[in-house]
Amino acid sequence: MSSGAESEPSGRHCVLSWDQVRRLDAILGESVPIHGRRNFPTLSVQPRQIVQVVRARLEQHGVTVRDVKLNGSAASHVLHQDNGLGYKDLDLIFGLSRTDHKTFQLVKDVVLDCLVDFLPEGMCRERVSPLALKDAYVQKLVKVCNDTDRWSLISLCNNTGKNVELKFVDTLRRQFEFSVDSFQITLDSLLLFDRCSETPMSEAFHPTVQGESMYGDVEEALGHLRTKTIATRSPEEIRGGGLLKYCHLLARGFRPASEAHMKQMQRYMCSRFFIDFPDIGEQQRKLEAYLQNHFVGMEHKRYECLVTLRQVVDESTVCLMGHERRQTLALISALALRAMAEQNAIPALANITCYYQPAPYVRDVNFSNYYVAQVQSPMAACSSAYQTWLPCS
């Protein structure tokens, strides 16, 4: 078999090569710690184990699972190992049918019940309530039920940012942000092989595993992944506009396929971001959460990402009033300066260029043997959050 994925005539799908199947098998077999809060112990979970347990338990309760897929950066890593992105989250999608609020409540109860199976020997499992398990091991719970989207997300805690994210999807209108993170790999054949075959996998004997690009043409998307090319469509359909992921990709060395086209896309990204996060408090929470979750082990890239974000917002934002624009730029500048200081990367004063608002936003403090100008919390500096809007052109 070839070293790359073999595309099918449909253009959207491909069959994984042996090397790719081995990478996928390694990811599913890797033990991932699920860290407990307070006195709860750390659980050691293999992705293939939790998929099999959750799927079996759901079907026992009458919930049919169409398929299970690996999504996002982990799927991109399987298809092209040296993609410049690596992977953090393990995003697993369970395809469901005919869901409602009651179904999603049942899904949550089932997942929490499954966590009991992974508690270490010696714990009195009967005394652990579902509420205690949720508080101890669940980082995020999301449920969306409307005319176009019906899905829920349960994200399990990992202190290094490698969260196991279980997404239960009936319908989801938009399943990707950019072409390089648009891949999904169907796991059913590999999981069936685990259960039924007594012969180990080999190049001559392994299951056929299919991949898919939700962006469209799988060869085009793989080409973007190999060449570190940024491409998307209709960013106004993405929550947050894909703005933070776009700046993240730029900071990681990815470049747009067309500079002129991407400049137009930036306006839509900024517009959707400020629609979804209209006031300064929401913007700060979103930015800090993104920096915390997506730069574990690459903290030095936070500053570069924030500088890029400031430039994009400054160039491409057309929806904000003047005072709102200044608040947002001041927030990004403050976070960028903080990111630089946290890395002890403040250079000689003669060589530093900082973007900041004039006093009273700035005060001097002594930080880690440097005497630097640190910007106060934007929440303190911007005590009034405005939500005045102009039409977007």
C-alpha cells in the first residue's frame, strides 16, 4: 500500500494506508489521564476502551449509535504526522439518530455511569454519585438543540490540555473551521477488528479504515495540511468566526492560499466573533480560555498569536464603535504583554514595541527581576462594557 491515503472517486473520502492505520491504533491505545478534582483519583483511560464502553451502554438503553469517528487535530495527525499542528484534544464523535432533550440527558447519565468502571480498585463505587463524578471529572458540558443543530459535548478533564471530548451528534450544520482540521476517521472497522480478530494487525492483514474531509475534496484538504495552507469557506457560519484558530494557524507558520481572499474572510471572522462575544468581559474570558487550552507546552507562541490577533482585529473589524474597538485592542495588548512577561521574555527597553492605552491603564510593578510596565486588568480599566452596534458592510 502507498504511504499516503488512497482517495476514492467520490473525492470526499479516502482509505487509510497501513502507516496511517498504525498511527490511529497507537492513538486509540494510548493511556490518557483523566484528572480528578479535590480528592478524586486520576483515571487512566484508553480512548478505544471508553468508546466501546459508552457505545455498549448506550445501546443497552436503546440509543442506537450509527458510527464513531475521530475528529479534528488527532485525525489530521493520523493522516499526516508532520503537519505542524500536533494534537491535544481527542475529539470522538458518536453519531446518533432522532435525538431530543431526554436522549441527551440519558447520554450524560450513561457517560457518568461509565466513568465508575474506570475508578481504581478499592474505591467504594456504590457511594460515588453521578453529581460527584460530574464535579470531579467533567470539564465542560454543552447541549445544543435547535432546528439545524442537535448535539451535546462532554469534555473530560486533563491538566495538560489533552482532553477527551465525547460529542454526541444527531445533526451539526458546520463540522469544521479550516480545511486542515476538517478530517474525520470512522473507527467502527478498527473497533470491530479489536473485538473479533485473534490475529494481530499487520501490513498484510488489517481492517479497511475510511477517512473523510468535511471541507470537501479530501486531496485538496490533505494538500493544505502538507503545505501548511490556510483555507476555509463561509467563516460567518462558525461560532466565533474561526478568528482565534486563524491567528493560531498564522502563529504556527501556516499561510493563506490567497492573501487577497483571506483579507476578505478576515472581515467576516471579526464580525462573527464580535456578534458571539459582544462585551469586553466575554472577550477576555474567551481569549484567556483559548490561550490556556491550546498552548500547553507552547506557551512561547501565545505572544505571537496575540500580536497577530491584534493586527487582524485592527485591520479587519468594521462592526465596532470607536470606544469598543479601543477596549478590545487594549485587552489584546494587555494579554500580549502579560504573555511576554510570563515567559521572562521582556527585552531591553530600547528594543521593545508595545501597543497600549495611555495612563491610567499602566502602572509599574517589579516582575521576576525585570522592572516592566504592566497593563492593569482590562476589566478594571474598562469598567463600562458597551454593546452599541453599527451595521456590518
